[in-house]
Amino acid sequence: MLKLLITRPLPDRVIAKARGFFDTTVREKTTPLSREELVASLKDYDLVLPTLGDMYSAEVFEAVSDPRARAIANFGVGYNHIDTQAANNAGIPVSNTPGAVTDATADIAVMLMLMTSRRAAEGERMVRSQSWGGWHPTQLLGLHMSGKTLGIVGMGRIGQAVAHRAHHGFGMTIKYFNRSPKTVDIPAEQIDSLSGLAGQVDIMVIAVPGGNATHHLINAEILSAMQPHAHLVNIARGDIVKEADLIEALENGKIAGAGLDVYEFEPKVPQALIDMENVTLLPHLGTAALDVRENMGFMALDNVIAASERKPLPNQV
Ligand code: 8YV
């Protein structure tokens, strides 16, 4: 039997399936692999199923001259923690789990859109701290989301799923920025500059992949272009937003609020954000539902199984 390393505990059904095919090691820690573990994973296992935070840098691949690993099947759609060029050079194909994450992540985007625009977290904190004195007509007034304009940065699968929800569910006008021209099956306008989009929308959702090409894409220039009543939502990768610039924009009223599921230096969250009432902070909940995580796991296993049979990976990146 080929040896498979799964780098975090995964749902029971996924582990059971893996054990049916492979001599499976499940690493019990919930933290990313150390440098030694990364190197060992390529040396000691035929197949590796890693996830967010397992930093397969070029240096890790270079440290293993004759890797035993014949595939890296990432659990998750985002693979900015894996240097795919270096993996290719080492002859190790990499796959991800597109599709399995789309709806759940789009749902979290809508949740954050509503939470930040309608001040839900602030209200919840008020109730919990027993400082709610009772309803009155001008209390906690937020931004009425229905019918407003949504800007989507990155009109891939997740961006389109957010657009569908916002258009059909909330009657929002959809505008988007995408590197390449893209047509979509709902009324939506592609704007050719990101700062142009930023200036036209009431809520802006980030849905581009992480990685070098999008690092600090949302910076002071873009945040300054946004309207003072607008909100920013990030459900993609933390370092797409230059967090120091976001803090500055919030502190100086350049935008009205933010809803974040991801952070530049995850899991560190700056105290300045924690201290702001108009910021909603979630712990990377994008796909946190059992059936979604099972589907992600099964999809990653499909790729592992294909690699074990020396077939092309169905979701090679
Ligand atoms: C995952 C995500 O749960 O799929 C992704 O890329 O961002 C999350 O929803 C997590 O990152 C594991 O990959």
C-alpha cells in the first residue's frame, strides 16, 4: 500500500475512505507543518494531502533531491502556500478542490456583507454586555443593503456565486473588476480599473485568489477611492489587503466598515481591528461546515487516488 500523509485531522468519513486505499498517517496537530515536517513529507510519503498554512516553498522542494512524493493534493481551493513552479520542477503535480468550496464561501461573503452593513456584531456585543437599554428609532442605524451596488473583485467561481446571491436575493446592482474580460449569466457590469470600481460601490467583496499577483492589491489608493459610507468584505486571502492601510482607512473614516474572514498575518489579528466596533472579524469560517469539508476531502482524495494510479490529477493546478 502507498503511504499517504494527511497533515491535519479531517472529517471521519474522509479518513475512513483514505484508509481504504492507503497506508494513511493522519497528523493529529491542527497547526501548519514545521519546516522539518514539510521536508519529511516529501521524503517519507508517496502522497501528501496538505492544507492552508503548510508552506511548501521553493526552499522545501530544493531540500529534497529525490522526492518520494508523487503528488500534493491540497485540501482547499487556495494554494498560495505552495510554490507550484518549484513543485513542477521537482516533478510533483499539485491539485486543489475547486467547486467544493464555492457556495459555502459565497454564503460567508453574504453573511459578512450583512453583518458589517447592518452592524450585527456590534449589536450582538451590546446585548451580550448587557448594555442594551432597549429599542429606539435611531439606534444602530446601518447601511440598507437591498438594492445597493455591490463591487466584486475577481469574478471567478466564488465571485459569481456572490453576485448571484446579491442580485437575485437582494436586488443589488453588480459591478466587477476582473483581470481578463469575463461575461457572466446575470446582469453585471465589468469595470476596467479597480480604483474605478472602488469609487462606484456601496460594498466591495474581494474574491481573487491569493499569491504574488494579488498581494496588497487593496491598498491605500484603492481604499481612498471608496466612498465613506462603503464597506469592504474579504473572504479570499488576508494579504490581498494591506492591513495597515485598511486600519488607516477605517480610523480616518475613508470607509464605513469591514467584514473580514481572513487576515494578512493569520491567525494574528491586529489589536487596532479588534478595538474597532465597525469591523466584523470571523476566524476563517469560509468552508466550515461538515458536509463541505467532507466534499473537499473527497475531492482531494480523488486526486490522490488518481496519482496513485499514475493517472493525471483531475484538479491539477
Ligand atoms: C478552506 C479556503 O477551508 O478553500 C480555501 O482555499 O480558503 C478555505 O475555505 C481553507 O483555506 C483550507 O484550504
